[in-house]
Amino acid sequence: MDKKDFVVFGLGKFGRSVAMTLAKNDCDVLAIDIKEDVVQEIADKVTHAVQADVTDQEALHALGVRNFDVAVIAISNNMQASIMATILAKELGVPYVLAKAQNDIHKRVLEKVGADVVVFPEREIGVRIANSLISERFVEYIELSDDYSIAEITCLEEWDSKSLIELNMRATYGMNVMAIRKGTDLVVTPGPNEILYKDNILVVIGRNDHIQKFSNREE
């Protein structure tokens, strides 16, 4: 995979987290915020950190934003600035723009002005936490869309020592097994003859209603 260059607009909690995580993974990151003190706090943790107005096209042009592969619009407290930054990033030629939205109306506007992906970080984290609380069967839960999710589920006692072909997960539960954690080992795309044991963790993908139905089934 080719190395990508990232520019992050807005250094609130979400923006800082994204910028620092990308930098820790050896990505080149330009972090931009209008507040000088916020920029100074992150300056030694990313490739470049600059104080600038993200709605100023000339400033963004001078910073070479057009040369970046991905722009992350992480502005959370100023909807107008978020929308303008998204427009400018696309106009300057950034191929891929991910933007954070405050609400559904904000999301629709961001999509209209060119954002490739719009996220609700707090909402998505909330969904994951809530689903992990609903059922002890869930170890982890990631909502991919309004229709599909990936979940880590604990192996049921009734599955112990049975193969995937015997259990027929797709037909019985509407879920496909993507991987199985067996202690420290991870079996990716397991074959139909893979045997499950009670301490295994299964990584499954399926429709949200199927996964929820599984979580609500009686022992």
C-alpha cells in the first residue's frame, strides 16, 4: 500500500487523536488549527503543525494542501468553518475528504459539498458501547452502516467441538465468520471444517437485525 500524506483541519479531541495516531504510524501529517496554543501542543507530535484559518483559500493554497492525499475535517464547534474547509479541500484537489458532522443536517450538507465520507465519532462510539452492554455475547461491535456490522462474539457452549459446516452460521444466524481468535492465534477466513472451542472468539459480519436477534436469543 502506498504511503499517503494527511492534512487535519481542527485540533479538538477528535482531530488531535486522528493526527497523532496517523503520525505514530509513520504517516506525514500536517495539522492545522486557528488557535496558536493548540498548534503548539501538538507541534512535536506530527510532521508539521500550523496556525491558520481553514476557511482562507489563499492560506490553504500556500500551505500546499493540494498536495495531500487525504484531508480530515475535524472541526466540531463551527459548522460553517467545517463546510467551507470541506469545499476548499475538494476545490484545491484533495482526492479524499473525511469530515466530522454534528448532526444529520450537517452530514447531508457535507456530502452535498463533496465530502467522501462523513462520520459521527461520538455516536459511533456510543453505539459500540451500548451494544457491548446489551449482551454479554459481544466482545466488540463495530457498526459499518445502517444495515451491517462486524461483531466479536464469544463461542456458545453448544458450539464447542463443532465445525463451522455443522453450525451453518449463515443459514442459522444470518452471520458470516470472518476470523476466529484461538488464544493468541488468529485464524483468518476459516474453512468449513474449522473446529470451534468454548474459549474461542468469533469475528462475524452480518445484518444489524440478525446480529441483534442473536444477541437477544435465550440461552
